[in-house]
Amino acid sequence: MYLHNTLTKRKEKFNPIDEKNVRMYVCGPTVYDRAHLGNAKSAVVFDVLNRILRHLYGDKHVTYVSNITDIDDKILNKHQQTGKPIDEITTETYQWYIDDMHALNVKDPDYRPRATEFVQEMIELIEILLKNGHAYETEGHVLFSVDSMPKYGFLSGRSMKEMLAGARIEVADYKKNPADFILWKPSTADQPGWDSPWGYGRPGWHLECSAMSSKYLGNSFDIHGGGADLIFPHHENECAQSLCAYPNDTFANYWVHAGMLMVDGVKMSKSLGNFYTVNEIIKKYPAEALRLLFISTHYHQPFNFTYSGLKQSKQILDKFYNALLRVKDVPTIEIEPDERVVEALADDINTPLAISYLHDITNSLNKASTLEDKQKYKSLLLRSADILGILYQEAEEWFKGNIDSDIDENEINRLINERLEAKKSKDWVKADAIRNQLKEQGIILEDTPQGTAWKKE
């Protein structure tokens, strides 16, 4: 397997520390609001990586950890804006996130730690950094000293000047170097906090992932993932504090980053009015179409969301599911996924190439004339698509479940029965009128020897 490693800036052969325990950590969301498209795209990318790792190394030999950040100033701001208790905000938005990810067929990680559960480990990590001379106390804060690490900036490849120009560098008089970042900050009585050797307070954002990844995966593990927007300062600072705390370890050997998300060619932003949540998109379009759209672009490249692209993804799924609908009564057989699909995904998660092979398999399925060939290509299509996390529905459910008209399934079935009675009475005008009525609402009828079937247009 090959992965593009941000650490070395090139595609490299993946050599896990232990093939019997491949370990991956991916930064999860901060739970203060609905998951947006950027959250979802990253989750889907690393879900595919998780699936291909499990295929290559075995399900029991992969450990996947993705955290939940439930200590953050964004959460505190939400509390101040709404008056809702912090626990209520984080519990509600956490469940929204889980529901959205399940809708996108994202598998749960093996562990999903919440930052609030690991504050003691974070305090212990700060104590190590203070002891090693990489941190200092000032005005109730504990900060990491970037001057204590000569190679600070090696992950992002940024110079100190570039880093100081970073958008999320906090300017403060108590810092020895403007680039020094917070490990611990004081909390007021009405803010969330914990007792510590430095007073009542809370940990810095970067510290959380270092502590949680170390807890579950050790001080040296294989893959650390996240969106490209996290390379600096978040992942740079994770590297710094983890390597300085444990200088004999490597922290993460491969850093894998999903490309930036754009909307209609520009960066997604609330101020530009092009900010979309997963929830609002999947109310209008099938979640599976959104998943397919995410993986239609190579993960390492910038991803451009458009509604036209979403419609095209739905049409592609219609093609796949139509092929499966024709062989709905054909039983599947045990089969390995198409080698070409596996090889594409093992070559730096090349999902566009893998999808192209699904089209080839679908064409073969449509041409299949013998039961043996129908079984083979149906099973091959489903098994290969599973590594991409698509085609997980029954074909009939796919077409029936994507109705955006005001008519419900019971009403569709009633009209089909009414049309059947009209046909028995040879009232062709009424039968055609019912067919046209349904077509106007996006429902297509297909008369088969087994009866009348329907699907969404």
C-alpha cells in the first residue's frame, strides 16, 4: 500500500510498525453545531482508508481512533449565545454528528474518545513538558516554548515568519515567543474547568489529541489523519508537544490529509452564504449520493461541492442500482472484491479510479446472460463497492427511498392498484392518466410479469 505522507511531502510505501496492529488516529469534530460538508468529507475519506486497511490487514488487526472535542472556546461561545448548558450543547451536537455519519455509511471507529474524559492524561503530559524544559508557566497559563524545539515547523514546512502570520496565532504579552501555544489556560468560575497544579482551568486544543492518541495507540503509531486545514497549527503543535514529551518515539509515521473543501469554486464560508451542513443537504438528496460525490475526487486534491455534481452522483448510483434491480432475485455468492478496485485504493486511496472499475463491472452485469455470470458480476459489484462504502441498500429501497414529491408510498401503491383495476376493465384512458399523474411526481411505473414495480425518476 502507498500513501502520500505530509511529513515527507511524497507518496511512500506504507510499512506499519506492527502488521498485526495497524493504528490510525483521525481528528474528529468539535461538537458545538451541525456537522458541515468539510467534517463529512474528511470522515468519508478516512472511512474508506479504514475499510481498505481492514481488507488488506484483517479486521482484527486495525485500530482506528477518532476523537470528539467537547472542550473548546467555540462551545463556550455557543453556551453564551444560546444560554443552553454546555453538556446539553455537546450531547445534542454529538448525536447529530453520529446520525449524519451513519447516514453517510461511515463506520464507527474502534474508539471515539471525548476530550473531557482525558483531562488527567493531559495534565500529566503538561507536567512532562515542563520537566523536560519545553513549557513554562505564566499568568495562570502554561505554554509550549517553540524555541525549545529547533525543528519546530517541520511538518507544515513553514518558516517562523510564515507561522507567525498564521490566522490562529494568538498574540499575548505573556508569551516569550508569539508562536508559543497554550497547553493550559485559566477558567473563570462560570466556565468549564478542572483543578490542576496551575489552578482551575482547561487544556488547550492541540494538547487534547496528543493525550488521546497516546492513550489508545501508544507514543508511536502508524497514521494520523485530518483535513488539510489542520496541518498548521493543530497538527504541527501536536507533533511538537508529543515528540518533546517522548523524544525516543516517533508519534505518527504517516500524516495523511484530505484536500480543502470548496463550494462552487470558492472556500466554504458562512459570510459568503455558501456554508452547508450535512443535514440540510441530505434532506434534499440521498446521503449515498453525497458520499459518492466526496470520493469522486482524489482525497488529496481540493474538493469542489456543486449541486450539479451531486445530481450526477445520484445518476451514477441510479445506473448501479438499476443493474442490481434487474438481478434482484439472483442470489449472491462469496467472492473477493475486484483486484483492480483493491489496487486502486491501495495506491494512495485512488477512489476515482476504483469507481471507474465499478462502471466496468456494472456493464458486465448488464450484459450477463447466464445465471452464473449474473451471480458473479452482481456479487463482484457489491463486494467491490463495499470497500468504498456504497451500494449498501437494496435496489428497490434505493429507488423508493429517494422520493422528493408530496406523495407517500401508501398513496403510490393505492394508485397502482387503482390503475390495475382500470386495466382489468379495459379503461385505458384512466390507466394512462394514473401513470402520467405519478410520472409528474417523479414516479416511474414498470409493468413486469411479477406485477407493477415503481421507482423514483
